[in-house]
Amino acid sequence: MTQAVRKEVIRLIPDPGRSAILPKEGETNILITSALPYCNNVPHLGNIIGSVLSADVFSRYSRTRNRRTLYICGTDEYGTATETAALKEGITPKELCDKYNALHKETYEWFDIGFDLFGRTSTPQHTEICQSIYLNLGTTYCENCQKFLADRYVEGICPHCGYVDARGDQCDGCARTLDAIDLLEPRCLIDKTHKVVARSSSHMYFKLDKAQPQLEEWIKASYKKGKWSPNATINTEGEIVDARMKGGLRPTPVTRDLTWGVPIPPLGREDDKEMKGKFDAVIGYPSITANYTPEWRQWWLNPDNVKLYQFMGKDNVYFHTIYFPAMLLADGRNWTTLYHISTTEYLNYEGGKFSKSKGRGVFGPAAKETGIPASVWRYYLLATRPETADAMFSWADCIAANNNVLLKNFGNFVNRALKFVSSQYEGSIPESGDAPGPLSPNDPLDSEFISEVNHLLKEYIDAMESVKLRLGLQTVMLISNRGNGYLQASGLNKALMAENPERCAQVVSRAVNLIYLLSALVYPFMPATSDAILQQLNAPARSVPELLSADILAGHQIGKPDHLFKNIDEKMEERERGAKEEPAPVSKRKAKKGAIASAKAEAALENGPKSPEVVALEAKIIEQGSLVRSLKEKKEEKDVIDVAVAELKRLKAELVLVEKA
């Protein structure tokens, strides 16, 4: 088929994983990591949105800006977490890691997570780099097992908050880091009847206290330069608020009595010790890069030319803003250190936290089994991304997002315009009279439309550059909604073609070029949807421009139009929730609310596409609704919940008025 596309707009950087890429001096080079998942569990939706999916979005966005981009992740395989999980499953740590590495990889591939390499830490390169950093830089004993116990083999009562099941390295109750000897009433994980006592064992420690002055200077400078997202280490005023730093960092052990880990390099002693899991885990980022390319130092020892973006949940902030940077600073080499950190709060499930044992939530391959396409999962998770507060997964909201936003807004615009080209112009773009390149904001007929799209495009770029991914996605939907409004206001139909063929050709050309723009804007969020649009347009992948332009030119032959999304039966909510989890008392109410919302959306569609004001208000209502559910789940004070509920009611009332206008 004939193609007539401006070469200047074609994306030059390939999709993730297509070819090895190295940074180039004088250009913007982006290095991206997402928190390495433990190799002892199945990822659920909260894990996916918290790190790997968010990082994938920014990675793909960077590529649409033609920036050399590398996205690295992999399984964190060494340490006591793996040893204890293998013990429970009755297999070796290596067998456990092989099993879960494959499971994680399969899950992420289905979700269209585009790593340049999804590796693992149990590699020779990992051992080599860990030992090189190690060289540049009391314990508990079980009387019955007759051996020293690594932190995670010890459980007990937290001395700070009284949580009864605190681990020897961290308390899940108050999130403080611990030493196993600090626990009250310590017990052996292997057999809780065994007596655990304190006994001396020789270990190597990392003197974090000595590194603190240099670390504090680095944190303040990096926070300001990279515009970090709000986190538990430093506040918006640039003041360090981490309790451990305010109280003074203490030396932390880097070795443990393990059998599954990175062996410490020989130092003239006969030690049977391994590196502590938390010490070697963060080194997985450069070591996995070393498995990607032998030229890994061009990425990790090149701070003048590479910007490092790291994505994670809020529980990982300490290790990426304090522990890992301190390690790299103390190493003495010129490492590429953190430029921007993007963290998320928790995504909870309708009835509370995700729980595999209780069948509550969506885990791993189960998302595929629902029949909902990966693009829809990605859209919903990113639209509810918990950027500033915990969010709640809701089946009703997920289904409504597909049926009311993707199908009836985004998909409707693309399908309507391309079907018209196919049926009325035999699939060939007509001569519009527009010169190739940016459209004039002073156009006599479409100045308002062109100016509004350009304004929204700037907002999209600003949001994505600041890693405000949820706002970026909302802006994409506003642009597609503006396209719907453009077709409606222009009166695109057979009558316009007969009465004013020049104007009809102009509207068609500009609508098609807006669709081409949307293919790039939506690519970070829904790459499969972007690919489908490009196939229907018969056009190559493009970059994100600064302005709306005429890039697909007259004579270009489009492909076959087809629907991008399909309606999801609302009965799926009860089917999925009832079959796979403990019933929640609010399910019927939520199902009813979802049905009402769907009915309203269908009625609105009959009256034409939604206005940008309606789309924006609906997005705010979804966000505020998630906040209300989160506050109730946390059992916050009544007055706090009442304020949030009042705001939700206000937004709904405003939406009613706007819809009636």
C-alpha cells in the first residue's frame, strides 16, 4: 500500500529489547530501573503498577522522544528470603529461582512490559561486581540447629511497635529496619520450639555513619536537580526527614551466615560467609546491565552523559535514596547515581490487601485468564496509579474504564474517522490544502481546535517529563475526546462531502493526523493499542512532536479499520469476585453503581461525545473515589473521611450540571 508520511517525524529509537543500545556523548541518555522483585512469590497488580509498569511507561515515552533509553530489571535471587521460601517448598534455592524467574518473565511479557533485559542476580557478572564493590569499601545462633541464623531465619516481637511477627531484618508493622538481636522473644523460623540466643560471629560492616555527611550533601543536590517525587527521605522543602538519618546512621552488616548468596572475596581468612541479600540486591542493576552488554560501564560509570530514573513502591525508598547511593559514593568510582526517583503508594484490592491465600486479588497469569486484554489492564492500573495516596482496585471501575472511556471515547474517535476514509475515499487520504508540517493556530476554520490540541500536547509533555504518568494518560484521553468533538462540530458525514468536498477533505486529513499523533502519545501506556492504530493507518511508528502537524499526506493509503476495544460484560465483576475470592459485603452495591455509571455513559454517547470538561471531571471523580475508599480502609478519623466524601459529592454534582449544560 502507498505510504506518504513525513520522514522527519518517524521514531528512530527501536522498541525495548530489539537491539543493544549504548549512550552517546552529547545526547540525552536515559537509564531506567524498576525494583527487583523477590524470587519467591507471584506478582500481583499492586506489584506491577508499583514498579515495572510505571518504569515501562517512562521507558517507552523516552523512546518516543528519540532518546537513547535502557530499561533494566530482573529477579533478586540471593539471600534468606529465597532460602526460607525454598525450605517451605521443599526444593533448592536454585530450583526456586528458576521457577519464579520464569513465572515473573511470563507475567510481564503478557502485560507488554518492555525490558531491554529482564535478568537475574545469580550470575557470574553479579558476583564479580559485588565483590569489586565489597573490596572498595553480634548475630543470632540457634542452639538446636547448631548454626548461626541469618536475619530472616529469626522472628520475634518488634522492640519499637510490639508487632509479634517482626522479621530479623525489618518489621512489617512499623517498617523499621532491625537487627535480629534486637527482637524480643526471638524464635527460629525453621522450628519455633528451638531456643534462639545471642552469640558472637565475625561479620563485616559497612560504616554508614562515616558516609553520612557526604550522603546528605548528595541527597539534597540530587533531589533538587532531578526533581524527585515526594518520598520518605526528603520533603518538598528539601529537608531530610528519614528517621534513621536524623538519628544518625549506624554501621550495617554486609555479610551473613548464608549458604545461598554471593561469597565474600578472600581477605586472608577462612570465612564461610556470604554477602547479605540487601547488600547485593541493589548491585543487581549494574550486574544485569553487564549481562546485557560488556560495555555496561558506559551506562553505570558515566554520570555526565546518563540520567538514572528508578521506579519502586514506597517501601523501597530507603534502599535507593540512602543505602545504594552511600555504597556507590563509598566505592570511590565515578558511578551514575540516582537522578530521579518515582515512588507509588499501595494499590489495595476491593476487600483490603491482596492475599493469595484468601484468593483476594489478581495475581500473575490470572489477569490473562479473565479475558480482559493487556491494554485495558494497563490503562486501568495507570489511570488509578497511587501516586500520592493509596488507591483501591475495583472491578466495577475497571470494567467502566474500558466501556466508557476506551471504547466510547478513544476507540470511537479512531474508528469513526478511519471508517469514513475507507468507505468514502477508498482508503486514500484526500488532498486537504494543508502544507506538510505544523498546522497554523491562526487557521480560519480550525484555529480553536488546533490551539487546544497544541495546549494539551504541551501539558502531556510537561506531565511526562515530570514523571506524572497518571496526568499524562488523562491528557491523552482529553486529546482523543477533543478529536471526537472536532468531528461532531465539523459535521463529518456524506452530506458534508457532497456539499463542501474541500472542507470535508480538510477535516478528514486533520482528524487522521490527530490519530497519528495519538498513536505516539498512547504508545507508552498501551503499546499494543498503538501498534493496532499504526497498522490501521499503514504508517511507521512516530515520535512525539511539539505541535499538531500534517504528517500523513494526500495519497497515503490507510489499512483496514477495526475496533480497538470491545465491550466487557458487567456481569464479569460478580463472576470474577465470586469465583476467586472471599465475598465482600459491598460487592452488590458496587455492581449496582457500576451498572448505573454504564447506563449514564451509554445515554451520553447517544447525545454525542463527551466534552473535555466531562472527561476531566470523570477522571477526578474516579481519583477522589479511590481516596475515599482508601481512607475508609485505613479507618481514618471520621472528620477526615467526611471531608473527602463531601468533595466527592461536590464533584459529582458539578458533573451533573456540566452534562446538562
